[in-house]
Amino acid sequence: MHILISCVGSAGDVYPFLAIGRALKQRGHRVELLTSAWFQQRVEAAGLGCIPLGTLDDYRSSVDDPDLWHPRRAFATVWKHVEPQLRAGYRALARRAGADTVLVGSTLAWHSRLAEEKLGLPGATVHLSPSCLFSAQEPPVWPGMGWLGRLPPWAAGALQSAVERLVLDPVVRPGINEIRAELGLPPVRRIISRWSNSPGRVICAFPDWFAAPQADWPPHTVTTGFPRWGAAAGAVLDPALTRFLRDGPPPIGITPGSAMAHGRDYFARALAACDALGRRAVLVTPYRDQLPERLPPFAHHVAYVPFDLLAPRLAAFVHHGGIGTLAQGLAAGVPQLVAPFAHDQFDNGVRLARLGAGAWLKPDAKVGDWARTLRDLVADPAVAHACAELAARMGGAEAAPMRIAEMIEALHPAA
């Protein structure tokens, strides 16, 4: 088969699809990823075909936008950067697709949904985190609306519908329906809760113990496991980081995410907490200007490091709550402190805390709260036990991508 995967977002949104794509290729299929030009080298290094969408400057423009990480303005900001590329994405898919093609789209890869409808091809939507699905039975934790889960289902469902009708649809529906009209497709509404989910298959790329399937999810939804993308075979940590890790007790890992270019205050609070606890720290960010000009002697900076190599060497992992980072932390069996900004990060942090393997707090919490929470996580034997138990449940990195690949294969009529 010819598998056309479309994925939108930062590294944490793209790398899981490298794992899925590699599994499909190992099963004998031709796989191409339509994604930001920013990831072209990574995609090709994984042995997959790449269809670059947009320019490097387009990606830089999106991550440079501070509203991308604002809890209330993030959705409209994401749309501002996604909408201009929908037509080009659809055209690229239409040019490459044939009778043997199966379309796979991430949550925001709406050009894949358009192509699925217009071209009549089999397809699947892959959600990397549970907050992508509406549910009155178990409402996702949206920024500023964590109390939804305390309401009876009828009330939670009514409020979610109101949010979609009054807040979300007015942002995206006009642009989506304009493109649909150009393609001769009828207008749609309830874009997020209904239309964005493929009628062919909805694949939740996380395990059921992280988010149990709900009766009001789409009926053709399945959960799998986390498709983790790790370091290349034989890869090792860079020598300077290796020396730092070797020369003292396990440090605290700190990252606000690969696309967060506005994390100066985040790092300042995390560093102050480590200082108060007498803990060493590894700071991971490609944006060096977020850090103090001179790092304290207990800290070491790297622009990039595969988390599957770093996380097992940490005493704790402090991060934004991105699902890919969280999954690597679970696999490593390390306590995690989530300080979320926007998007799915709040929900991910809450679910991690429910599992007993971590905690979450607001990024602007006082340094004393950061330090206390981090100290308790590292010292609590119950947290260590939960982390070890969940690491065992994660299993090998190949299992989830292979299961997802099987589900994608089954969509083709010839399967």
C-alpha cells in the first residue's frame, strides 16, 4: 500500500508518526509524511519519504508567536498558522494519492480529512492525547475549565457543546467551509468534536490505562499505546553531557518543549527550585537565549537530546506536559513534574498525577511551590513504585507503532 501520513505541529506531534511510518515501512508499504519543511531531514533520516509543507520561516513564525502558548489564545493562534497551509496540503495529497493509498492524519491535519472526503480514499485520524476527544462522561481538562469533570455528564456535555458552538467553531468553521465549497463539498459544523474525526477509523495513540475509552467517543475509536520515537541505533549522549551526568548524582531534567521559545521565566523558576533543593539540572532547549547568560555551576545545557537516552539518568523530569515527553518519562520510570502552558498539556498533567507517577502545577507558581512539589516527588516511595509499575506496563517501543500499522493496513479494501 501507499500510506500518506499528514501531521501538524512541533516535534512532539511529528516524531510519533515517524515511529508509525517506520513500522508501516517494515511491513512492506511505501510511506510518505506530509509535514512542515522543518522536519524534512528527520523524516528522510528515518527512511521515509517527505512532502515538505510550508517553509522554514513558516515554522519559525509559529514558534516565535507567544500566543501559541497562551492558555486561552492558543487555539485561535494555532488556526492562524494552520489555515494558510490547508489548500497546499490538500493539493499535495491529491497529487500523490492513487488507488492503493490510505490517508492518515493527525488531529490538526485537516487537509487529510478534506482529501479523504473529496477523493473517496480510506483514512484514519490519529489522536496522540486524550484531550483531543470530547466526552461528557470524562471531560478533558481544558485550561481554566478543570472543574468540568465535577459536573454531572449532562451538564458537562452541554457546556462542551456550548464552548464548541460559541468559541471553537466560529474560529475554524468559516475557513474550513470556504475550502469545502471550493472542492464542491457541503458545509460542516462541530469541526472539532465530529468532522475532524475520520469516519474510517479513530486511533488513540495512548493506552487505555492512561485514558479509558468512553461511551461517547466515536464508535470506531480504538486505543493502542504510545508510539515512541527514540534515538537511532547506536546513538550515545554527547561527551560533555556524559561527563556532567557522571560527575554527580542524577540531575533534574528540565524542558518547556522543543517549540517553546518564550520559556525564560519557566527556566528561572525551575533553576531556582533546583538551587533551593541542592539539585543538579540538565536544561534542554534549542533556544539558548531563554537561559541565564552564565549558567550556575549545578546546571548543564543541551540544545537537543533523545529523551529515551536522557530520562533514565534523571532523578526527576520537569516539563510542559507534551504527550511525547510524558511518554518517554513513563517508559524511563522517572517521576515527572508537569508545568503546562496550553493545548493538551493540562489534561496530560492531570492524568499523570492520577496515575501517581507525577504532579502538576502552574508555570507561574511560586518558586517555593516548585521546590516543595519537586522535593516530594523525588522522596515519595509511592511515586517511585508507581513509576516502576507504569514503566513495566509501557513495554517495548515497537509494540504500539506495529499495532497502529496493523489498524491502518486494515482500512484498505484489499486488506
